[in-house]
Amino acid sequence: MNRVFWAFLLLKSTLYGQYSTLEKDSDSIATQNLEEVVISATRTERQLSSLPLPVTLISKDQIRNTGRIRLDEILQEQTGIITVADESGFEGVQMQGIGSEYIMILIDGVPLIGRSSGNFDISRLTVGNIKQIEVVKGPSSSLYGSEALGGVINIITEKPKKEKISGNTSYRLGSYTQQDVNLSLKQKIKGFGYTLFANRFSSEGYDLNPNIEGQTVDPFENYTVNGQLHYDFSDKLSVFSSSRFYYQAIDSELFSDGLKYKSNDEEIDWNTHLRFNHKWNENLHTEYEFYFTNYNTSQKLVNEPTGNVLSESDFDQGLARLEIRTNYKFKNGGQLTSGAGYQYEYVDRTSFDQEVDFSSQYIYIQYDTNLIQNLNAIGGVRFDNHSEYSNQLSPKLALRYEVTDNLAAKASFGYGFKAPDFRQLYLDFTNSAVGYTVLGYNVAVEKLNELVQQGQILDVVISEDELQNPLEAENSIGYNVGLTYKSKKWNTEINFFRNDFKNLIDTRIIARKNNGQNVFSYQNFDEVFTTGLELNIQYKPINRFQINAGYQLLYTYDKQKLDMIDQGQIFAREPQTNTTIAIERSDYLGLVNRSRHNANIKFFYDIKSANTNINLRLLYRSKYGLFDTNGNGIIDDYDLPDSFVNAFVTANIAATKNFCKNFDLQIGANNLFDFTDGNIPTQPGIQLFARLNYKF
Amino acid sequence: MKKLSILFFTLTILFISCSDDDDNGPNPDPVQSKQASNIFAPQSGGQGTGQEVSGDFTKFDFKTGIVTTSDTEWDIAFRGTTIAVNGGTVTGTTDEPTRNGDAASAIATGTFANITNAEGLTFKQDANASFAIPTGSDNGWYNYNFMTNVISPIPGKVLVFKTRDNRYAKVEILSYYKDAPTTPDPTSDEARYYTFSYVYNPNEGDKNLN
């Protein structure tokens, strides 16, 4: 590391000397920040405040000043965005009560892959080279296709702007020996620009329960490297290319039946992205995009003294995409955006017979215009043709009406879908400890017949016909209606949302085994909804001081369970008397992992005279249920207290002082109240940290 | 109150003495409401051992209200989470008892108190490859929780039995763990101990369960 650092300093000083004469004061970024521009909502540059959709923008300043270093940390401080582990134990992001499997994660507009039971672990992503994070809530399949059911999170990386070489290097040390090292370089010389970014993050982990052998979070280290090139061939043609590489290793010890095992986990995620931008004329431009990404994990469990391999599992997934987008600006100000693409995906993993692949073609079109003065409308539709499931047509319509200069009303509706994933179609997994089997839908008949021939099956509980029709894509229709009020000191927004899900895929029993266990496969059946409201208030009484407050109210229910409750078909046992009673609607707490109330309040204060800024952020989550304990299949008031996480508050504080012009020293504490809960393994106790940053 | 019951008693006597020969005989025996505790139902194999489930079933007789080893005088029998009835045929697993009665079962949904009658229920007997009470989590009487590894009786599932000799009984399983702890801990509480409430109507063919 040291050597790299010196090499970099040397490089830096030579380049600096060479180009310092060419330096122009290009601090035009500052003016751009005033007009916050987002690209994810429409795939065109749009001013944030003018959009008819609910969008959250997280700026670089906010990321830097709060001292958060991974994507999950910064996102969970935003109103209505929660990171939580689902029943599988894997953590992901939740928005408007919609789980991680239905939220697409993009980097510079292209999707990231690599999910565990549908959950995307966003802590994989460092925020060290991020310009801004754009979060679009509500169905966005009209532009992004499968997975963008609940919304998209688009990470926009930093682009070079100045002729002078610029960048920063930082070192951060925190509790649990958390070490975060960043190096970033960028430069733009005439038509040529580049960025280089490297990050190393490591920690010794922590242990929330010393009574259980092994740590809650094991020591890990990971590396992220990203290089980008920009080149303008002419006024009309330019190219952008980016390659990103991520590697993580975790070595841990496991204990099973009194035996000690060493576990080696490796995770590799890399992508390469090439985009040409062709400006035909002032009004018409076309983008040609090629993208490939690969996600690879391996896990090996080895018995310590004997060297016997207990288990080995591998996962290898790839996605290639070719897309062409065209944007045309009409004289009246309207914009027509259209695109077409081809996508190829494959997965090869343990518990799959062989490598499987999907291919799909898609086309989309969107028109963005002012119907009358003060009324902006966006209409769009996308068509997806997929090799494994029925064609999908995803429309979207959004309207924004400016009532006065300060007040605007928004309304939107859209359709979103998620294709059945590889696991749901091709899995062949038998739990060795308990003995149950899970089969992917497409291989269920074949695999079940094999089990029958092996004499493992007691009886098959469904008819073969029930596995004939292909599994349908999960889908949802989302509605958002809101008001925004903006004045010099105030910026407030209220948004009501409702998402109606259909054809959710879940497991069901297809056969019983001789060992008393079941064979499961997947099926479309659940119908659920999430509804609520989100309120954001920003108050800036003076230039140096700002308060942000946010609140989300959320109701999520399974419609079939509600019907069953109405018919008196769901029961619970009163724990004291051990008598059975019928559940009422008021006893039903809704879907797992959903808090009724989420709130935050954040204070940001700039002490200009001391070149210092301080902030305090408080986050609140009300009680939520983790799993059913009384066997009735729902989370209710009669479930055991252990299966709930009680309401909690976390507080984060950070202070940054700028000195000697180019240096920043930051100190802070995350989880100031030292809150921990055995049911939230990803929440460590209080973490103190200090960071020194040098920018040039 | 006293007066009323005397009146009632008199009326009953009158009613009985006035009844003609077509009446169904004597005053019906009262329905019995009882609880059975810690009925141990061991099994061998199964649950990931890679071996077939085996071992003797623990047999229960509603008439006496106790566990029995009799080959004939039993109504229902337990092995692990599996419940057999003394009616129909063997399902084909190892060590099953021979069915020599006419017992059958149905699963009703409701609170224990609200299932007052066996009328209208569809009774099934054990048959080749299928127990009358389906085995497996969420199929029959229990739910297996993957998070806690606890087996809990599904609340609201009331097992209604026709006994081997055409009597009726309803059963609500309360616990699968020894001494029926309120919050079972699978690491310390012993499993395969049934505790259940039951109501047995000793009158032949009488479907009343209240």
C-alpha cells in the first residue's frame, strides 16, 4: 500500500507541474448544484424539483459530511428507505414497504447483479467516488424492465471536469478496526478525460452474542477499483467507458456438532461499460451502450484438523446487454426518448444441474411534454419479450401541475414486474440437516420423478398439470399522489403511495417425503399491498443551518390473509390461558420486516468562521415482526416477543474541519446510543471514527 | 334456583317415564372433557438422518383416556409428528400398527369451543401412502418454523375423530414439547411429548361434542 501511495504522489506532482498552467477556474459545479439535476427518472436530465415522480437525491456533500462510507449506511438515513434482512437472513433495501428483490440497483444507468435469495447487499458498494445517488420510488419498469418494480437506485459516479488533475486521498479508522482507504484521481484535458478510483475497506468484525461460538460479523477486507475514460472524437461523437472491479474475502470459523470448520468466502463483482454518444444535431442524439457484468462467489468449509471439505458452493452469474437510446427534443419543448435492447443472462451454481441462460429483447418509448402551461406530463411504455416468461407491457403515466410558484401537485401511476429468477426456475436443493427439498419450477417435474424413482416420496400432493403453465412474472401497479411546497426557507413534500402486487412467487409443498419432510417448489399466489404516506420537511432558517425531518407511515398486508381473517379462518392461542381465539383485523400486524412508522430528524450546521460543519441525525423505526411463532402463518399480537424487534432510535453524529485549505479532518460516532439487538446482526454498537482527507 | 332444578328434575323423570318403547334407551352419558399430558411419541430415523422413519406408535384409547399397548383397543396413535387412526389400512411405513377398528378423522377449523358437532365433516381413514391426518408442516396439525426450529400446533385446527367403535371425539393439540412450555426452546425442551385437550362423547353414533 505504502509503495502505491508514494508512486501516486510522485505521479501527481509531475502531472501537476505539467498542467498547472492550463488550469482554468472551472468551479461551475457550484452553480450546477443549485439546480439539482437527476437522470434516472426519465433517462434525460431533469431538474429534480420539476419532476412529476417521487425522487430522492443524495448529494456528495451529504455523503461526505455525514461520514458514511458504504451505500447501505447513507441510504438508511433517508426517509422511507430501510435496510433490513428478510427471512433468508440476507440484508437488502426496502422502499415504500417493498423488499430488495423488487428494487433495481444501477451504477451510471446500468444494472448491478449478484443477489442472495433476491436480496442485493448494497454494503458491497463504497460511496467514495459517488457524485450523487438518485432514488426513484414507485414502479419504473416502463424504462428499466424487470426488477424495477418498487423503484430504482442509481449511483452516479464522479466525472472529470477540470483540466487540472484533481482528486483526493483519505484514511479513516473506526471502531472494530474499521479501516477505509480511498484514492481518487480525475482530469479532463480538452476532449480526453479519465478518472481512477481505488478503495480498500476492512474490519475485524464484531460479536453481539459472546455466548455463541464465533463472531456475529467475521473479519473481512474488500477492494473496489474503478477506472473511467471519456473521449470526444468530435463535437458530435463522444465515448465513455468504465470498468469496475470489486473483491471481498472473509475468513471465518464455524462450529457444527462440536467440530471446528474454517470457512473461506470470496466474492468478485466486476463490470465493464462502453457508451457512445452521437449528437446528430441540436435536437437529436443517440446513445449506443454495451455492458457486461459478472458476479462470482465461492464458499468452502473445511474441517480444521482433518482437512475434510464439508461443503463447497459456487455461484457464477453474468449479464450482457446491448442498448440503443435516442432522444429527440421538439421545438415546443417536448422530448421523445426511445430505446431498444438485447440482454443475455446466465447462471451456473451449486444446486443447479447445469448452466442456465435467459435472453430477452425490449423496446421502450417515453414522451415528456407540457400539455398546457404549468402542466407537465410524462407517458411511457416498455415491451419486454423474454425467453422464460410471458411478454410484459409496462406503461407509466405521470403528471405535475404547478398551482403557484411555490406549490405543485404530482400524480403518477405505473406498472412494474419482476421476472422469475434463476433460483425459482432451476434450483435443486436438499437441506442436509433437516431433509426438505426445494425444486425450481421448471425442473420440478423431472426432479420429482427422480425422487419418486429413488423411493424417497410418500405421496405427491399436486397434479402434474399444476406444473405445466409457466411461472408468471410477479407484478405490481403503483400509485403516487403528492404535493410539494417550496419557498426560500421551506421545502416540503408529502406523497401518498399504494402498490398492489399480484402473482408474487412463493414456495408451496408439492410432495411429501418418507422422512416426514416436504418437497417444495415455487408458485404464483400471493397478493399483497403496501400503502402509506411519506412526508419530508426541509427548513433552512439561516444559510448556515438546516433541519430535515422525514416520516413514513406504512401499512402492508396480504390480501388473502385479510380475507381469511374476515371469514374467521385464522386463529391464535392466548399464551396465558392456552385457549384458541379467532384473530381480528386489528391483531394482524402485516408483512414481516415492516415498521408502521419510520422517522428521522437531521440537523446540519456550518460554522463558517471555523471552517467546520457539524451534523446530528436521529433515525427512528417502530416495532416490526420477524417471523410467525404461533403457527398461523401471520405476524400478530399473539406471536412471541422474541420474534419482534422493538422500536428503536439510532443517532449518528459527525464533525468535519477544513484546514490548510486542502485537508479535512472528520470525527464522528455512528450509533451514539450504542443500540444493539440480537435480531439485527448487521447493527453493531457505537462506532467512533476519525478520517483525514487530502484533496487536490 | 333450587326450585327450578327440582322442577327440571321432576320434568325429566316425567319425560323419561312417559317415553315410549321407540325411544333410544337410557339417558345419554355425559360428554367427557379432559386433557392428556406428555404423551411420549418417539420415532427413529427421518429428519435428515437419511434413514426411514421407524419405531412403534404410541397408542391412545379415548374410552379409558390413557395410553395403551393393546393391538385392538386403541383409537389414535402417535409417532413423532405423525398421527395414525385405527381405521383403514397401513400407509406403508415401517412398524405401523395393524388397523382393526373403524376409526377416522377430520380436521375442522375453529376455536375448540366452537366445534360443537361432528355433523357435516368429511372423515377419512388411513390408506396406502396417505395418513388421514396429512403429514408435513402446514398440511395437518402442525407448523414447523424454520427460524426457531419449533413445531407448533396450528391454532384453530381441531382434530375430530370417529373412534374405532363409532364414538366421536374432538382434540386440540396444545403442545409438542414436554410439560407444554409456553415458549418452547427446541435446544432444551424435549420434543415428541403431546399435550392435548379432548372432548369424548361415549354415546355410540352421537355427534354432539359439546
